Amino acid sequence: MITDRLHEDSLKLLSSYKDVQFDYLPEISRDELSNIIKEYDGLIVRSRTKVTREILERGKKLKVIVRAGSGLDNIDVDAAHELNIRVMNVPETVANAVAELTIGLIIMLSRKLYKAVESLKRGEWIKNQLVGYELRDKKMGIVGVGNVGRRVAELASAFNMKLLLNDIVEIEEEFIKKVNGEVVDLRSLLRESDYVSLHIPLNKSTKRMIGEAELKLMKKTAFLINTARAEIVDTEVLYRALIEKWIAGAALDVYEVEPPTDLKLLKLENVICTPHIGAQTEESGRRASIEAIKLASRYLLEEVYQSKVRVE
């Protein structure tokens, strides 16, 4: 069963598998899913579907769940493992899309493009108020050097930015040299960076990882970019940091409630925001959908398990 929208090319591919029957139910409700999940061997989701313990326990035949994307916070992975249900995702398929958005947000912050566009559409000519910053020679701190973080590093290196890299796993020397980066601890990264970009998964150890102490370490001229998961940052503290000018600004693509209901943070002049569109490109949607179909089908037909889950 597929409970979120996938690219049409992936559905054509799935239709060609003679040994696989599937139902495409991209608007199914939680109650409906809970009632019929017992009939299915596999489940493919994106971000809309919340796969809870209750649903997993009702899936008596369920063998595999594939997330056609990167994060797994909408799936109770612990419960799935307890029930011997395989969980896979396809983070590499959306990495370029998220990385390109990240760089785009950084440019918007640096050149005040959001303010430039909005003011001119109102008929205002505020050219003298729009003195920005170049990216060349600025320090870019990348927290999490997985699929997305690596691609961000590659793109940022093309702007001749100085890269500070941080991860809990060892980063290969070959990649560090490729992007002319430097591996540093988190505190050093926060203190030294002109831009701090988050690319880590949400889990128990990363929830609220960026709080008051971390934000106060940052330069007053620095920018925070979060295209990962909202809960990595203490949102209330970030609000204080922005209104009290601990940091210069922030760019956000993710929110604790989506769509967000509390807009006070988003209404600040030094915040730019997008509606969780990191992976929203035609190309990444197609790649993620096709790869998810392949992983789920291969596991059900051949019991081949390709772990794409990055364990922190």
C-alpha cells in the first residue's frame, strides 16, 4: 500500500512487476489506514502518513516500510524493530534538492533578497538599505555531514567559502580535502561560523540540541539555517535570540507543527521561511519514488535488505 503521493513514473514501474499487487491511496485517513493495514505486506509513505505503534501492531502481515524521502520521524522505528518490520529510506535521492535550497536560503539572507523583492513590489526603492554580504571567504559551519551535508559542502566550496565540518561519525580525509574543509567540535563551529547549517536527523540526542548556550556562542553577525527538523532547535530560545540580536538572522524550512500555527517567529524581519519544500523538486520526487518502489519490492520478493537508515 502507498499512502502518500508518488511520482507517476514510479507507479508505472510498480505496475510492471507481475508478482506485486498494490493499492495507491494517497489521501487515506489515519482511521482507514488503521482498519486495513492488516491486509498488506509492505507500506510506502512520505511525510504525510504517521506510522504509529498502533498502526504497526495492527499490521499483522507487515514486513517492510519504506519512506520515500530522508527523515524517519513520522515512523515509530523502535516499534517496527520490535515487531520485526524492516524500515528503509532513500536519503540520497533528495540530498541535492535540499542542499540547493539551503544555498538559496543563504544567498537570500546574505543579500536581503526577501526584503528587496517585497519592498520593490510595494513601490519602494530602498537600494541604500540593502547592502549585503558576499559568500566568498565566509566561514560556513555544517552540522551533520551525511548525504545533504556533503552536498551543501560541495556547493559552498564552489563559492570559495571556508568550511567547518562537524559530525559524530568520522568524516573521510578524502572528502575533507575535496571541499577544503576542517573538522571541528560543535562549540568551535558555532563560535567561528558566519553561517551555521543543520543537516542531522531528529532523535533523542539531537532534540533541542541548539538551545540558549549554543545560540549565545554564535557571532552576532551569524545566520542559522535549518532545513533538517524543527525540533533540533529550541524554537522559543531562537525567537529570543532573533529579537535580542544574539544572531543576525535565520532561515527555516521546517516547523514543529506543519503548517505552523504560531507565526510570531516567522513574522520577524530577520527570519526567512519556506513551507518545508527542501525535497520539493520534480527530479528528487521522481528519484525518491522510484527508489522506494525498488527497495520495497525487492525486499518483499527477494528479502534483500538495503539499510539506508543512518544510525546516530
